[in-house]
Amino acid sequence: MELKPEMVGDALPRLRRAQGQLSGVIDMMEQGEDCTEVLQQLAAVSRALDRAGFKIVSSGLRHCNAARERGEDPGMTDQELEKLFLALA
């Protein structure tokens, strides 16, 4: 299934924010910041990535269901989408 911007909703902005957060974490590490603060920020980046991934899978489910309702080939089976979802879990 091809990802189209209208399918992923706010996943792309989430990923861009996570990219900025990750750059911040790298800067913190290079500057010798406190370990606790670095790990807290790293956990925030991880959550942001997870949420973006779940958003993409969720959008894929909606897209495939809508395609089936229109009598079209959705491009992915439910089993394939489930496998992607579990890869994120």
C-alpha cells in the first residue's frame, strides 16, 4: 500500500517533532547533560515515534476498510496490517 499524505494524517508532523527532539537529545549527550534528563527526553522521542507508527497503521486500517466498502482492492490484508501493528508493539 502506498502511503499518501492524506492517509497518514498528523503522523508526518509527529515524526518531524520527534526528529527535532532526537537532535536535542544528541545535543544534550554531547554537552554532558544530566543522565536522568537525557533519558526522559529519549523516552519522549520513543513515545512520539511509537505514536506516529500507530497513527500510520490506524490510517491504513481505515483506508483498507473504505476501499473494501467501495469494492476495491485495499492493497493489504488485515493480517498484513496486524503484523505491522504488532511490529510496533
